[in-house]
Amino acid sequence: MRAIDAGLVLCHECHQLNRQIPGQNGQPCSRCGAAVHGRRPDSLARTWALLITAALLYIPANLLPIMSVSSLGQGQPDTILSGVIALAQHDMLPIAVVVFIASILVPSLKLVGIALLLYSVQRHQPMSVRQRILMYRFFEWIGRWSMLDIFVITVLVTAVDFGSLARIEAGFGAIAFASVVVLTMLAAITFDPRLIWDNTTLDADHD
């Protein structure tokens, strides 16, 4: 049984349970006065908008140089993939693995996974509640680690600066990628996980 079926709605500001007032959408919270909704307004539309924007920015994030690694005055701008190869060639294999996972593997999984979750909820596709909840919790958890590669690049730019001997500089691709990370984090926050249970209830009613 859902809380909304019992006439209860949760405040997203102070997490106070409120008795739902029939016919009133956006009623004030009894504790903090914030507007309370049974479900986040336009949750799916906002999440789709953030996700699509992130997917579009992911293109220049991969095509534009994300950093430049130079040694003895020689070097060239590198994209994410070529940067991973350059780090490996400069005997920085552990960092190359971190950048590959955080910059290529995780963002791709997040974009595809969130889109699949949204589609399954919106179109009532056959997927168990457990699968949807595990996907949502994974995206929510991985969000805090999504800026790891940007942090690594920032540390490298600061630490590796020996003039003409060795130097690492950030590129415009890093800005695009940071925007992708922020947008996917916002998409995970904007999505209302309670829609998963609503979707399950609707599927059961149809059956």
C-alpha cells in the first residue's frame, strides 16, 4: 500500500508527512510551509529534458580536447579516449584506468540506464520493481563519484607543471564533460522514484 493511498503526502523540504487535502495540489506543509505534492510536478518531462541535454553535450565532450599532455616541449591536445592512451603511454596506467571508467564507461551507462528507466516507467514496459529500484539506486550512488575524473585532471594540471619538461593542461572538452556530469546528477535527482511504484500499480490493474 502506498502512502498516497492512505491520504499521506511527504514534504520534500523537511520530510514531514502531511494529511492530503482532497482537491488541493501543492498544499502547504504543516511544519515548514513548503508546497507539498503527491508526486513531483513534471518529473518525467524534466528528467527527459536534462538527460537529452546531457546526451547532446556528451558529443563535444568526447570530440573536443579534454587535456594536453606534453613532455620535453612535445605534445598535443587529447580527447578523452586519446587522453587515456596518452596517460598509459606515460606510465600512468592506474590513472588511465580511472579516467576510462569515470569518463567513458560510467557516463555511457548512466545515459543509457536512465533513459531505459524512464522509458520503462513511462511506457509500462515489463521490468520488475526490484530491477528499477536497483537501477535508480545505482545512478543515485554513482553520481557522487562522477566528478572523479575532473578531479584527477585538476590534480594533474596542478601537480604536473615542470615547464618544458612535463606539463598537463585542461581543454574545452573538460567543460563539456563536467556539464554532462552535472546534468546527469540533476536528472537522477529530478526523477521521482515513487513513480516506479505507481507504474507497478497501474500494470497490476491492467493485468
